[in-house]
Amino acid sequence: MITLKEASLSYKRNNPVLDGVDLDIQPGCIYGLLGKNGEGKTTLLNILSGQLFLNKGICQVFGQNPAERNAGLLQKLFLLPEEINMPDVTAMQYVRMYAPFYPTFSDDILKACFESFEVDFSARLNKMSQGQRKKVAITLALAVHTPLLLMDEPTNGLDIPSKDVFRKLLASFTNEQQTVIISTHQVRDLESLIDAVLILDNKKVILNSPLNEIGRKLFFRLVSPEETVLFQNQTPFGLMGVGENTKGEETPVSLELLFNAATLHPEKIKSMFNR
């Protein structure tokens, strides 16, 4: 569905943001895209949506190059950016401006999102708080119901109850015909949602794996100071660690521990998951 081969992009000469990225994305999953600031998460989403063009390499989305901006392809994907400039119109007018461009647009999802977020669709966007405008943007992203949905920091600006509503809506209105890629620093907002993890580090993808495979190959639990682990962190509950799962343990995946282990030991993680 999505393939990148030796994909590189530089904003300045000899200073790549992404450098030789190889990536395959399978349909029907919710991916969590993780990485430190400046590692190219937003850049990657913009490349997939045809808003940035590679300097070299190949990018294919649904068998097409998004840089060609083919209308048929653009109808199949939607990018929710982190920061959104909105016109001085009502929430409903804003959504209706975009709806005609997406054959998959769902009025049922639109209604459910507005009701769940408690958004006044007759209110003008310039009179809304940042959090309310973010709810309108998320509503549009879910209502277009495209086969590929790209979301950049969707929970930024949402309060705690609204984050819970977002998780419920995403779980309710995505299906096996859709692929969702969510870039976030708020890893705890995603743990109950995602099926697979992508981690960018040092301008490359160091991990692309479904959660069930991660759970088979790594453990996440309380550890003793003497245990050999990839990463450990002191918490109020004790010393939490992540290490190679050689005993068939079944433990819930902690995205925070996973991310720290992967960025601390990228070569180890790549060797474990590329066997």
C-alpha cells in the first residue's frame, strides 16, 4: 500500500531530514509514528500526502507517486496537520467546504463526532478556543473516511476528556479497509489504539513492527537492578525495564519504554526485528 525505497529529502544541501528511508506500510492498521523532535515525522507525512517531494528515492502510495498530485489519489488520503489555519466561517461551513472532494465522506460520522465532542456546528471558528477548533479538524479528518488517514499530533490542544473522546471515535470509525498513521509525542494517548509502531531515529526508520511481534520479542515489566535490559526507568512502582524476551513472557507493550530502548540501542533493535 505504501512503499518507500532509499527515500531522501533535504531542506538544505548536505543536511538531509530523511536519508535513505526504506518503509513498507500494510493496509488495515493503525500505526503510531514516534521520533524525537526534528527526526522527520512531519516531513514523512507531508511526503506521503504529496506536499513535499523527495530529492531521491521512490515513494508509492496506492501504487502512485503522491508528488504527481493525482486527483484520484488525493481523494483516497487525508492529512490532519498539527497546526491548522481556519477561515472565518462556521464549523459546519468549514466541513462542507471539503466534503465534496471526498467520495467516502460520511454524514453519520460527522454527526457522531460533533455530538461526542459537543461542538456547536453553527459557531464561527474564529470565536472558538484552540481546543474546539482542533475538535472540528479531527471531525473532518474522521468524516472524510479516506482509505489512508495521516494525523500529525492530533491530541495536542485537547483536554483530558477530549482525548478520551478522540480515542473512542477513532476506534469506532476506522475499519480494516483503512490505514491510519498517527505521529505523536503523547505516547500514552496511543497505547490502547495502535496495531503497529514506526520509530524514526537518525533520519531513518529503525523499527516498523506490529505490537504482537514487539510483545513476542521484548518484555516490559518490573526488573531487578542486576537484570540485563535495553532500558530501565525508576518509577513510583519500582524499576521498569524492557529487554529481550527469551522466556516467552507475555507483557503489555509500553511505548515509552520501547521508544527509549530503540533510540538508545538502534542497531540492536534493527537486528532483532529484521531477522
